[in-house]
Amino acid sequence: MFLGPPDTFPRLVGDIGGTNARFATIPASGGDLGGIGVVPCADFAGPREAIEHYLATSRQPRPRWGALAIANPVEGDFLRMTNHDWAFSIRALRDALGLDHLLVLNDFTALAMAIPLLQPGELVPVGGGAAVPRRAIALLGPGTGLGVSGLVPCGDDYTAIVGEGGHVTLAASDPREAELIAELTKRFAHVSAERVLSGPGIVALYEAHAALAGETPDPIGAPEISARALAGSCPLCTATLTTFCALLGTVAADLALVLGARGGVYVGGGIVPQLGEFFVRSPFRTRFEHKGRFSAYLAAIPTHVIHAAQPGLRGAARALAASVPPPRE
């Protein structure tokens, strides 16, 4: 249930990634998400067109308040997406849609807001550990890019961290990873975590593995690389996905140490939840705990994969319920 002033309904919530945009409505105070729809971002010139299409085809009422979680930094009024070509003014979008209030926030900030709403059945534990109440929580997840956020205690609740942690420099933990990163530096001036831990990153990592093996990579995308790895039909793809999981464990551990995330580490995004048992059996958790003098500290922190329905929309709705509209300009 998503509460708030009764004169602010219906509400629109959206979760806009680099590939797809998801929308839903909250018809009335205390109501649940309804009319959930997914549209490809590439089919529309911008968010206004995508939202109008959603409202028309799903026959949803015109909203009064709205919240959009977007895979992008949100600074100021004008946004230009990093992993897509949409660019827009928040104020102009609000006015074009006839909204009284429009909240735009980073997609992983919204996902972090959803974590307190998640039930045990919506999470898959990877490894051991137990969460310490009222301690920081870490969140990361590969998709079109690499989202990073977290929650820190604030009064009786938590506040979400807003940042761009996916662009930290990727570090190697063994000689093979150092060779792979050196190969990637031939293509990228900065080998960030997102350059490898994302859909495009899986392709780049696959091609780096092929180069070091002296093989010619097939012209395939991340879904096919993952499918071949899960089927065990391609040793090069299996090596790629195994390295991907190990490097994700390294970055997750770094994030946990930075935040002191004794409340747990959560993995979301569009890729890892599709890997199933491959991820559970992967080097992710071993690498997560591989931190020398702080291995025991990390071994006590639980890690979970988020398997919830529309958590970004739920987080956006929670953020909207807690928001205060700024003065209109």
C-alpha cells in the first residue's frame, strides 16, 4: 500500500532503463500498483511519448502525481540518459503530462527504497551471514549499466544513497583478471566496473577472453553468451560468465566495506536474477569473502539476489509517498 494525501491520486510510477520502460498506476490512497505495462524505449522519442502510449493503450486515468525512476544521474532539471538517447526537462515533462507533482530519481535509488518492502520469498540467499538490524545496506546490479546504491539508517527509517558507484575503477584479484583488464584498456580509456559488469560489458569480457585465448569470438550479444554458458555448450562463454560473477563479488565486497553494510548486500538488475543456480554456484560469494584481514567481516554479511516483481516501481511509489512537491516555477 502506498499512502499519501488523498487529492494526489491517481498516481503514475515508472522505472526507465536503457532498454525498457515500465509503468504502473496507483488509483487511490492505500491501493496497490495496477495496470503494469512495459514498452521498449527505442520505440519512442522520449518519456512523454512512452507515457502517453502507456496511458492510452492500458486505458489508465490521467495521473495527478508521478514518480519516474531512471537509469541516470538526476542533477538539476535537464536529464540526458547515459545508456539511451532520451533527453528532457523534468519541469517540461511534468507540465506536458498535466501533473501537479513529478518526482524523478535514479533507478537504483528507487530500488533501494523497495528493499524494506521485500519479503523472504522474493529473495534468494547466496552464502551465509546474518543481517545486523539498523546497519547500512548495500545494493548493486548489472543491467544495461551497473547500478549502485544503498540504505543508511535515518531516524526510524532509512535514507537511500544517491551516487554513481558503477563507474569506480575495476580492480583485478588475480593475474588472469589483470590480463583481461589490460586487454580491455586497449578499447576503453577507463575500465570501470560498468564496462564489464553490464550487458555490453559481458560482450566486452567475452571478446577479451577470446583475444587472450587466440580465438575469434562469435558475433553474439550478452543474452546468447549467457545462454551458452548456462547450457555448458561453449567453454569461452562459460569462462566469461564465471569471470563476470567473480568480478561482481569483488565490487560487491568493496561496496560493503565502504558502507559498512552489516545489514546485508542485495543484487538486483536485469542480468543476475536470470542466472539461477549458475550464480549461486559461481565464485561470487567466494570472491566476496576474499579480502584478507577483512574476510571474516565479510563472511558475516548476507548477500541476496532480488527476485521480486517490479521492485523499481514499488520503490518509486514509496519515494513518491514520502516526497514533498517543490514550489512550482
